[in-house]
Amino acid sequence: MIFWEIAKRNLRIHLLRSTLAMLGIVIGVVAIASMGILGNTLVLSVSDSLHTVGDSVIVSPYTGGGSGFRQGGGVGSTSLKITDQQYQQIKRAVAPNIAIPVLQTSDIMKLGVGSDTIVAPIYGLNPDDVPNLMKLKAGSYSRSDSGILVGSTFATDHNVNVGSRISIGTDGDKGTLRVTGIIEERGISFDISTDSAVVVTQNWFDTTYNRIDYDTVVVKVDQGVDSAVVKTTIEKQMNKRDKVVSVMDSKATLATIFTAFGAITTFVTAIGGISMIVAGVSIFNIMMMSVSERIKEIGIMRSIGTQKREVMSMFIYEAAILGVIGSVIGGVLSIIAGYGVSALLLNTTKYLFVWSSAIPIIEGVCFGIIISLACGVYPAWKAANLIPIEAMRHE
Amino acid sequence: MGDPPVMVFKDVVKVYPLPSGDVTALDGVSFKVDRGEFISIMGPSGSGKSTLLNLMGCLDTPTSGDIYISGIRTGDMSDKELTELRRDRIGFIFQYFNLFPLLNIIENVTFPMMLKSQKEVDPEKGRAALRLVQLDDSLFTHTPTEISGGQQQRVAVARALINDPDILLCDEPTGNLDSKTGAGIMELMSELNRKGTTIIMVTHDPNIAKYSRRTILIADGRIVE
């Protein structure tokens, strides 16, 4: 192990330049790992928000065609609708999966005496379907037309509790409903976004807005059933002659989103990788300097019986020491950097200490070591292949 | 039948091809060196001394002719085999000592042993070799830059001897020393030769050549005496 010892001592006597080369690797690893951690945190965060809607197929009227749809009623609604007949066709096609018709509008509402009026989305749902779409964090589901559910953001923003009363319409002309439950936060979703909305019974909605057609139909796909198959079934059933509905598979959409996030993560990590390449060039440079300074020494070594591979190993050890120490320090620092970046940009660090966040750190460390070794190979090879007589004459 | 000669040169020619024309550095050189000899090689600058030394040390290959080291023909050897031959059978002593600055004295001396054994070696063997060349024990853990030129050359001699080589090749071993220190080194070489070490020494100094028992005089790439 004399060559290992020589490698260590050579780095020690050139401490400043060794440290600078190592610093390059540290920065490279931190850049790669922290970008990877950020990307992973982003994916996990979005995944957490969207996983509840990953089992839905959403059917909406085809806006590019429009034949076979009636104009719907309701405040400000001029869009195409899905008829009850079409809903029944969808329901039969997807059975035993549940097809939930959804009515949607928005209206003025007042939350109590003296309070400001607001405008919020209103969903009309069959009370039997509500538990299939959402969970409550307080109160209970309402079967009565006089009951209303409110989204969690809506409740927080407007200080609404179970038992509060909400008057709908100008001066409450459409009626006053009692809050029976507060819906659990659902985050971003493809079917219905209830966080800042209210949910009433389908019956109340029909009566109040004189609506008999639906805005969308949400199909909840049973576990073990391929949502892509359900989507195809609906399309085959409904779009036989003309395209009358658009069908969105939320799982496929999620996959697309995650693919996009993956691409973004790869891109930002690749940008971090550029700094690693720069660090590699630095290692290459100091290794070439090390070889140039020690040509005569290499010549002496070769003349007294040192094999080429032993000379090579001496320089590879130097590159390895720089790479391993730099990468490990970089790995440790990237946890801190990842923490900071996640806290700063995503306002959460809860995804930092999970296995998938460790992967970019491991990748960064491995990449740092590999780059260092790769950049040490040519100088080491050059040193090993010096002609001993010429090397000994070198001054 | 006695031991084979430790070195045999048979009609060795070395030509350096240069753009301005081929230069013949050695032209049909033949000689043999028996075990226990102390030979000095002398000649003017450009006569071919260094080329001869490089060929004897297996650091270069002849254009034609054969070289045998301890009965082994070197002509067909690979770089790996030649390196092993240098490591195991030849000890080198250079004009500028050429110790490794990153290693201390003991490590410098035991370096060829480590190359041969491929593992850690007993430093006591290094100490014994250093005592043989009369280096003070207190200097063993110093680095080469912390000791004098004469002391460095003694360390170089110890390093050259550590693997019990068949031949000690010396290139102007006193060329970088004052006359008194140089005389001390030559006394040491004579002592080693008396104990059986075969020594071949290149020098241009007739006073140093006097320590040897045979002189090969070379001029224009040919042995003239």
C-alpha cells in the first residue's frame, strides 16, 4: 500500500489545490443532489395532493362538436351538458363501477347577517353519491335539501362552522341552507374542486336552477380495474357516430403530470451536473499538474522496478481520495441544501427524510466519485506510459 | 561448471533514428561481466556511455544484438518482464541520488522490497541495509531533503542493495558530491564489491575509476580497450 501512502502525502503537501478540486466536487454533488431532492419533494407533494383523484374517469361534453346536447340552465351557464339519457348509457357501460352525475354552477351567497356577499362554486350531487366522492372532517352528510356541505378552505376563509347558515342568491332569494358538514381538503383534483366550494343536494339544485342535465359525470373506478379500459368503454359507447363526450382518465393524466415533473427534475439535475463536469475538469487539471511535476519521480520509480499498473494506481488513488471525500462532504451538505431549498420553495420539508429523497443523494455521491475517477484515468494512464529514460531526463 | 556471467553483450548495436539521419550510438559492442567484478566504463561525452548503461539496466532495447542478464535473454521480454528484471536483479545508483521526497529514509530503502513482495515489509531489513552503508540510526525517519548529499547517496546505495541484485549499476555516483564525500562513497562501493556485489560504474573521473578492477573504455560507440 505504499502507493496509497504516496497518493495521500502528495495530496497533503498540495493541500490548497487538493481542497479546491475537492470543493468543486462538493459543489457538484450538492447541486445534483439538492436539485434531485427538490424534484422528488415536488413530485411527492403533488402526488399527495392528487392521489385521491387517481381513480376517476371524468366524462364531460365534447366542446368541439356539440351535437346531441342541450343548452343547460343555471346562473351564467351556457355550456353544453350531458343529458340524463346519456348519463344512463354511461352508467350501464361502466357498471359495476359507480357513475356520479355532477351539476355545477356558481352563485352569490351570504354567510350571515351583516356579512359580505361572496360568489362561490356550487355542486349539486345525489346524497347517495357524496360519500363516494369526498370525506368530511366535521359534521355529517346531509340527505335533506336544506343541508349544505362546505369545502375546508371555504369554511376557514369565511369562518363557517357546522350549523352555520348560508343564504344563496341575491338577498337569499334561492333559500337559506344549514351547514351539516365540512369537507376534508381534497387539493387539486380533476373531477370536482370542493375546497372553496359548497355542495348541495341534486334535488335542491334541480329545483332551484331548473336544471335536468349534467355538467360532468365522474366514474369512480374500482380497485383492480384498469381506468384506461373504462375510458375506452365509455368512448366506444358514447362516441359511436359523432364525438359527443370527452373522457379523461385521471390516472393517465396523473402519469403525464408525473412524467413532466420527472423531466423537469432530470433537467434541473442535469444543470447541476454541469457543475460536476466543471469539477471533473478541475480534477483532471490538477491530476495533469501532478503528473507533470512528478515526471522524473515516475521515471525513477519505473527504472527501479515499478510496474505501469502500480504507477497508474498511485494517481487513481489520488483521484479517488479527492472524489470520495468531496462526494461524501457534498452528500452531507446536500441534505442541508435540500432542506433549505424545499423549505424555501415548497414550504415543506416533510418529504426530505424519505427513501426516495435519499436516492438523489446517493446518485450525486456516486456520480461525484465516478467523475473523479474518470477524470483521473487519463493522467494516470499518461504517467504509467511515460518512457522511463525520457522521464528520468526530465527537469 | 561455474556461475554464468551476470551480464553478456553480444554484438549490440543501438541506432537512434533522427530526422537528420540515423545516429549510431553503439556499434557492435560485445563484452561480458562475471559475478563479483567491479567495472568502470569511461569515455568522452557522446561516446555511448549512457546508451550502454540504459541497455545494461534494461531501460532501453538494442537495435540488434543480444543482451543476457544472469543468463536470461532480454530481447524478447515484455515491458512487465523487463520491469521485474530491473526490480529483482539490478540495483541502480544515480548521480542525483533520486530518492523519493514523499517517503522517509526507511520507506525509500524498503520501496523496492515492497514492489517485490507486494505487501508491507519489515522495516528492520531497511534499517539493516542503512547500517550496512553506515548511515546513522537517528536519520532513518528523516525525509531525503533533511539529510546531506553524501547521506542521500548512501541511502540510494542501500535502496539499490535491498533486493540483493545481481548487478549494481552506478551512473556517476560521486558526480554530485565533494571529493571527500565521494571518496567515502567509493570506499563503501569497494567494500560492497569485496563482499561479492558486482558493480558496473559509468564515470568520467579517472580517480573514481581507480576504485574498479577493470575499465571498459568506449569511444564512438565502440569498445576501444
